[in-house]
Amino acid sequence: MVPNLYVKIGNYIAQRLDKYEVILAAIFLLAIISKIAFKFNVSVIITLDLSALSTAYFFSAFAVIDETRAGALESFVVKLAFWSCSVVLMGILFTLNRWTGSAEAIRLGGFSLFVSLVFMQFSNYKKPDLKFFSFRWLLRVTVILVLGLLLHYASPDALAKVGLIKKVEITTME
């Protein structure tokens, strides 16, 4: 059984997610543009932004789904997609900061997001009037999945050349 506090936090965040998600995404986009174009050090802003967005997705998975026509599988896919978005965003954060564990987070979260995206498309085909598999949902999942995969499969040299990450110099002791 999920603790009641998680459900309360999830319901609170889920009601406000649409508004704050756009704001946090815009801050992330502006920070990335500032980092690439103007070489500003915005690592703290990116870290806080992606952490806040990831936490919001994580707790939104605990929100109560009040759609009466949604079955157990649809409810599970909603929770899986929220948690997968959270994991992929942490993988993106780890990639941008060159921390270990980024590849595993993006692979695991990306695979789960892909599975949930396929199921969402199938569910939309079978039940087109479900509210939580709207265009916005599909766009959210697709953008996070594509961004995570692009950062995962891009070479570190290419990311360093653009300015997204710092180039790591390997020195040997002589």
C-alpha cells in the first residue's frame, strides 16, 4: 500500500504539473541555449531544473487516477510513464554533468518510456476518449525519450565541441 502522504503530494503536483512543466521546460531550454551560445556557467540552474522536473514526475505517479473507464493496465502505464520520465531526466542530468550511471538510467528509463509510448498509442486507438493519453502526454513522453536518446548516443567529443559538457583531458603520470 502506498503511504497516504505520497498520494497527497502526487495529487497536489499532478494538478499543477501542466503549468509548472512548461515553465521548467522553458528554463531548461534557456539555460541550454545560454550554455551553448554564450558559454555561461548554468550547471546549477540545469541541475535544479531537471531535479525539480524529475521529482514532479516521480510524485505525479502516485496521484489518484479518477478516470472511471481506465483499467488497471492503463493506470499502470501512466505510473510507468511518469517514473520513466523521472529516470530519463536523471540520466540526462547525469550525462550533462558527466556523472556515472547516466547510460543505465537513460537505457532503462528510455526502454520503459518506449514501451509505455507504444501502449499509449495502442490504447488511444482502442479508447480514443481517455483523458490522460492526450496529445500533450504523448508529446511529453516523446520529447523526453528523444532528448535522452540523443544525449546518450552522441559522442562525448561532439557534446564537448558544442559546449554541452566539458571536455575531459586524460593525463598520464610519468
